Amino acid sequence: MIQLENVHKSYGQTKVLKGIDLQIQDQDDVVILGPSGSGKSTLLNVLSGLEKVDEGHILIQGQDLSQLTDAQLTAFRREKIAFIFSSIIYYLI
């Protein structure tokens, strides 16, 4: 289960996520939909542990992401999170 409790996230003076409460059960299908700038990417970034919330808690399978060290977050992402980004970046090697 994924659970968000009173999640807030800002960039400078711009409040992007304001008191988000959400619960997603295992096996649920979820769509995150909204106009550009509405906080969709920010929500996914905090859900995956790529960014930390300013306030509130994110629990994934009972694990509170706000309580994890950077090393623990890295391990968590490696083991539990997968992303398909909407834009492709090519690197020339």
C-alpha cells in the first residue's frame, strides 16, 4: 500500500503540493492526470524518494520515506521503484 499523509512540497515561494492525503491499495490501477504545472511530476518524485517532502509522510509498504537516510533511499529505489520517463535523453559516449 502507498499512503500519503498531509504531504506538502514547495520550490521557493511556490507551493506545489498542499496537504495531499492519498491511499493506494496493492493491485490498484491509478492515473495521475492534470495540466502542466499542476504537480504531477513532483508527486511522482516525492513518491519515489527522488525528492523529500517539506511536511507530511509518505509510507510505502509501511516504510516511512522521511525516516530513511540517503543510502537507505537509494537502496529502496533500487529494489522497489521503476520509472519510465516521458522524455528521452540521449548521451553520446
